[in-house]
Amino acid sequence: MNDTVVSEKTRAHGGQREATDKLEGLAERFQDLVRRKQVQPRLVEPMTVTPNWPASMRGTPNACLRSALFAGIQGNDRIAYKKRTLLASVDGIEVRFLGVQLNQSDLDVWMQILHLSRQQLPGYNVTFSAHAILTALGKGTGKSQHEWLKESMARLGGAFVEMTFHGRDSFGEKGFLRYYRDECSQRYVIELTESMLRLFEDGYTHIEFEQRQKLRKQPLALWLHGFLSSHAAPYPLKVTTIHRLSGSGAQTLRDFKYRMRKALEALISIGAIESYVINEDSVKIKKIPTPSQQRHLDSK
């Protein structure tokens, strides 16, 4: 009897020690990964564009702003693309997607990670805590918000995106990022995928972060804000075109017009645009170009 009790205690003690060793080993590997990622860059071919922008801005490739890749929809309206699906985009860009639909909240997360990485060369990784990124995005830091961030990171990491530019160059990449998360500290080590970073080479836009924050929980307004920011002087567009490009879930054109009008009014209220006119089948929007956009217009 005593031998049995001693044996059970020994096994229990051994199991507890084994679990402790595993946790200590995980923490040590994480610290080693952080040290290696901070010191040893992954060697990649140099990019012709090294993105950078002021602290008040968020830089985003135009391909992400001028397509339905990050749709202007609520999270509960997401759909799962079960096959390689062609998404709506402007002329010159083709976007095919496989995975769970991304929306403007996912774009917020990706933009914030890009922002933290903007002064580093491609091949370097970035580390941050979940608490820090949630705070930067103006969200709470409770359990549900941490789970929201995990879901968004999983969507960004699991999405398969194939892009073709001007009918010449195509690339496919699984994931906008790769990541490691320490479940104890909730710290992330992020590696931005090289192909997605190369989207910047086809042009990118500085998004006014303070304006965007004022549009939270208004997905169509957020999409329009990004789309219009990427144009120095927006040209008149058909309502049906905006409907397609935004990835809207509105079932009728009448419903979409109502949503679009509310979104445009929100953009006026934050100073993103001056005015708009919606005709029967088109919308004309007037905005004040940024200084760099004005220089671009003057050069033409």
C-alpha cells in the first residue's frame, strides 16, 4: 500500500515538474526568438520603396483601398470564400481571394502593425503586446477584445490573396503576416510577408488616423474614407461601382444609396470631404487634396 502511494506521489510530482519544464522551455524559446528577430534580419531582395509616414498617419497600399479586399461590412456579415474568388477592384488591379472575408476592422489591425514596422527595413520583425495594439486602436482591453484581436490575426494570417497588376505581374501569398504569440504575456512577434509589403511599390496612401478613429463602427464610411483618400481628385462614379468595390452586403441599390448617403454625411462631419451629389445612378464627391496630392495635380 505504502509503495503504491509513494509511486503515485512520485508520478504526480514528475508530471508537475514536466509541465513546469515545458513552460520554462516555451518562455526561453520565445525570448530567444525575440532576440534573434530583433538582431538578425531575414535576408530578402531589397524593395524599391521603403514605406514611411508621420505618426499621425497610417500608410496603406492603394490595392487594399481600391478593392473589396477589406470590405465595408459589419463583422457578422462576413462570408467564407470556399474557392479562389475574383473580388471587385479598379482597373489595373485584379484581386483573387480564398478564406474568411476581411473587413475594415482587419484593415485597422494590419495598418497598425504596418505603422509599428514603418521605420524598419523589410526582413525585420516587430514585437508588441496585445494590450498596446488594442489601446492604439481605441478599443477596450478585456477578454473579449483580446479574443477579437486573435480572430483578426488568424484571418489576416490565413487569407490567401492573389494579385495581378496591369495584366503583367501576378503573385500569390498566404497571409498578410506570420506571427508568434506568448499566451502568458500576450506578446506578439510579427513577420510581415514580403509579397504583401511589395504592394507598396504599386503606390500607397497616407490615411489620417484621427479621422479614421472618428468613423469607428461605420464600415462603409471607413471604406469610403480610405478609397477617397487614395485619390487626389475623385472622379464621378456609378453607385453600382461603389457598391461592388466596397463589398457591401446591401441587397438592393436603394438600400445601398441610403447607407452611402449616411456614410458620406459622416465624412463631411469629420472634414474628410467638402460635399457630394448623388444623381440617379452616380455620385460626385468634392474633397480638399492634401499638400502632396495638390502638388501631384499641379504637376499634371
